[in-house]
Amino acid sequence: MDLVTAFTGMQQAKLATQVQYAVAAKSMDMQRMQGAAAIELLQSASAGASKAGDAMVAAATGLGGAIDTYG
């Protein structure tokens, strides 16, 4: 009876380990997706800020507000 109990315990431990690995892999995938989304958000915010800065400089200096069509 002890051999059967030991084998059953080993099988349960093996299954628990497999489940833990699967959960850890899923968690890592979620972290990678969230990290990629955060990087994309930062890049888009940075691009928007530089465009806004260019518009503010143009408004403050008056550059780009008119076209000289007289040669």
C-alpha cells in the first residue's frame, strides 16, 4: 500500500508542477504584452509631445505662418 501511495503522491506533485509552470508562462506572456503596450504608449506620447513643441515654437516665433510668394 505504501508503494501505491508514494506513486500517487509523485504523480500529484508532477501535475502540480506542470500546472505551476503553465500559470507562470501565462503570467510572463501577460507581462510581455503589458510591457509592449507601455512602450508603445510612451513612444506615441513622445511623438505627440515633439509635434506639439514644434507647433508652439512656430506660434511663438511666427515662423511658418506665412508664405512669401514674391520672389
